[in-house]
Amino acid sequence: MRVAVGTMILFNQDILVTDMARGHQDYQKMGLKSKKHSLHYPQSDGFVHAMDLRTKGYSETRNNLLSTYFKVLGFNTLRHVGTADHLHISLSSKDRPGAI
């Protein structure tokens, strides 16, 4: 994921990673219900399998191209609002099959 984002930054320096690793307490700090499982938590391999990129304030065209870029590279993408509009990008995880 870091290589994919790093490559995208070469073309679009406005990319803002809003979140990668987090813990249960981070959900509470954001005013959200704490999750039992999240790909933002370190997985059994020691790595976090998800990150969020800011989409708020950017055009739909830019956000759709960003989502398409990550999908073409084989990542899961989901655009949604938690605390703000963002694009959630994740790897498939053997710990949580089917999780996005």
C-alpha cells in the first residue's frame, strides 16, 4: 500500500493519508463506536491492512480516478463517511476474509 500511495504522490501531491494504524481507543476519540475487528488494527503478520485517504473537498472525477487506480492495483476500496468523507483502501486479509 505504501508503494502504491508513494507512486500516486508523484502524480498528485495533494494526497493526504488521514489514517493507517489505530487502536480501539482511537474510535472512541473520534466519537465512533469501537470496533472489535478492523483492518486498521495490526493483523497477525504485524502489518496494518488498511488506510484512509481524504476525499473531502476534491472533485468527484479526482476521487473516482483515485479509487480506480487502487482497484486496478488489486486493492479493495470503499468511499464512505466516518468522521469525514474519505476513501478506505485495504488489502485482503487471511485474518478477516471478506473484510474491506
